[in-house]
Amino acid sequence: MRRDDDAPLGALTVTELTRRVKNLLEEAFPEVWVSGEVSNLRIQSSGHAYFTLKDAGAQVSAVMFRGDLLRSQTALREGAKLSAFGRITVYEPRGAYQLVVRVALDDGLGRLKREFEALKAKLAAEGLFESDRKKALPYPPRAIGFVTSPTGAALQDFISVLRRREWKGRLVVLPAKVQGDGAAAEIAAQIRRAGELGVLDTLVVGRGGGSIEDLWAFNEEVVARAVAACPITVLSAVGHETDFTLCDFVADRRAETPTAAAELISSLRLEALDRLERAEESLHEAAQALMEDKAQALDLLESRLSAQSPLARLRQEAMRLDSLGNRLGAAAAGRTAGLHRVLDSHAHALATHTPHARVALASNRLAELERSMRHAVAHRRDTQAMRLASLEARLRASGIDATLRRGFAVVKDADGALLSHAGEVTPGRSLRLRFADGEASAAGVGPDEAR
């Protein structure tokens, strides 16, 4: 806005003054509770409500916009006593300040709300809402205490959920009034008692839904401080999902309802069972894989042992002897055939060019070579046969029958199971003794009696 040329130096325009007042008011009153009587109520076609809040000494313009008005549980009406929560703003075109109302409560509810906010701010400043002081829920809870009314539906719903979900554990009900005079003191006393019992790992504090007055005992300072001082984990389960109490903020964990608290507790058990089943399956699979690996290793050792046994070695030597005999026979036959060819060649040459004596000499030489070859073949074959017989004798000497003939005996029980230790023989136990010439029965006398 253009300044008047005749205005004194430093003078503010109306807009500047109004804007400064607006900034000062909005910074000074970002949130405020105001109590008064509703007058001049007008609800526009837009859905916004314009009215005046007044008392005996003053009045203030107020507006409640459509969205907040629809959410309000308190109906605006002429002459109603209200406690309104909102912020101060200035409507610049008129230079008038007004209250923008976000929440409107009957005057009684407004008082409780102010007390709630004041105590909440006090406890928050002391750090009672901080996450680092909150204790974790046991996994899973095994002994639970429930501070509530023993006749309320909340307790029955809580027990019903635990039974339906097959929760296994101990439940201790700590009875207390949950509304009315003396309720907060009883609740706090039972919370302290739960911490002193020494048998609980989780404490549920709660009740079913109700009005703000019905739930007010859980907003009392004595209850909040008892929850904060409790040495065991506290689960707050007060009212419905939309209800919040100071007990919820101080507790280690909040559940929307007592039923939700029971579901949370039982779900921890179900999760633990699921983890146990998965661990069991993993252990079974690992054991199965280990058994398969050991079985393969055992098969390999058995094959190696079989390959190194005396019988296997004997068979290998027998096959080697057969191979050598075949090779020797083939070599002898080839050598003989070659000598025959040489002899035939010499005989032909002698018959054509030499006297009869040289033919006879060559024949004798050939006969001698044949005898030498047959002798060598027979000697090699006899040597291998003797070696094979020696291996067979050694094998028989290391067998069970040979051991029995040296005075030993095989001891078995009545079912035929082999007994290899003295500790396996108990007095009166039926035994079977195998000797070289047959079997006999006997009864055990035990290691101590045998000595």
C-alpha cells in the first residue's frame, strides 16, 4: 500500500500494523484452550461455523471449519458452555482477531482435557515417555498379571483369546476398580504388588472402552508413576483403539484393547513355536545330510577294505598268474614257431648244400631248445602255483575256524548278537558259545563274579 506523503517519518501503514499484530498473536498463542458460552452461532452453506465465545467480562470471535466440525463429538448450539482448543489468528481485512477452533468439548470435558495435557507435559519433561527406558516384552511371556476388574468383559475377552490360541502359561488376575472414586489408588497398589510378587514377567493394565470420565483413573498421576516404576514389562490395554491415556504413554508397550493385548501375547508364543519348528526342520535336514555323507564315506571305506582283503589279493594274484601263463604260452609258441622256421630254412639249406651230419646236428639243437622252453614254462607255472597255495594257506590260517581251533571261542547272546566286552555279560544272561567243533549254551556270572 502506498504511503501518504504527509505521514510522519517511520509511521506504519494499517496493513503493516495489522500484520505485525497478527504475527505477535499467532506466535504467542500457537495453541490455546478457551472456555466460554456460545452465542451468535451461524453455520454457513459451506459447512463452516461462525460464533462468539463470551463470558461475563469479554467476548471473542471464533470459527470452526467444516472438517473439524464434522469430526467433533460435541454439537455446537446457542448458549452451550464450551472449552475450545485452537489457535489465535487475525483476519486482516477487518483488523479483528479470532479463535480458529479445532476441538470443542463440553465444559466438563474441557477441564479434564486441560488436566490431561498438563500432566502429560509434566511427565514427558521428566522423561517417562522416552523409548530408551521402555522394557521389551519377554519372548514369549510365560507368567502374566492382569490388573483389571474381575467382573468386567475385558477379562473374559482376554482369557477367551488366550484359550482359543492355546497359550500355555500362568495368568494371575490382580482385581481393582477401574473407574470411580478410589479406582486410581487401587490400580496403582496392584501394579506395585505385581512387581513385588517376583513370579510375573509381564503385567497387563487395562479395561474395556468408555467415556473419558470412565477411563480417567488411567490418567491419574499415581497410576502413571506406578507403571513407570514397575520392575516388570507393562502392557497397557485401556479402552478402544482411539482411546489414549497417560498409562499408554508411560507403559513399555500399548495394545489398542485387552483383546489385542491377548493376541499380542499369544502371537509371541506362536512365533516362538514357528521358530522352533523351523529349527527342528533345519536340524533334521542337517542330520540327514550328515548321515548321507557318512554313509558314502563308509561305502568308500568298505570298498577300499574289500580291495585290500587277503581274499581279494589272492584273486588278484590268481588273475595275474593266469595272465602271465597266457603271455608265457604265447611267447613260447611264438619262439617255437620262429625256431621251426629257422630250422626249416637250415634244413633246406643243408639238404641242398651240406652233408647229412649237419642236418642231424641242427635237429638235435632244435630238440634241445624245445625241451628248454618247456622246462622254463613248467618252472614258471609251478612257481606261481606254489605262491597261490601259500596265499590260500595264509588266508585259511587267518580265518575264524583256524582261530577257534587255537582255543578261542565266539560269545553271543540269546538273540545272536556278538558280545565283545566283559561288561556286556550280566549274571544269569543266556549265552551261546561257538567252538571249533560246535556250539554250547552257558549263563553269565558278571565281571565281578568272574574275578
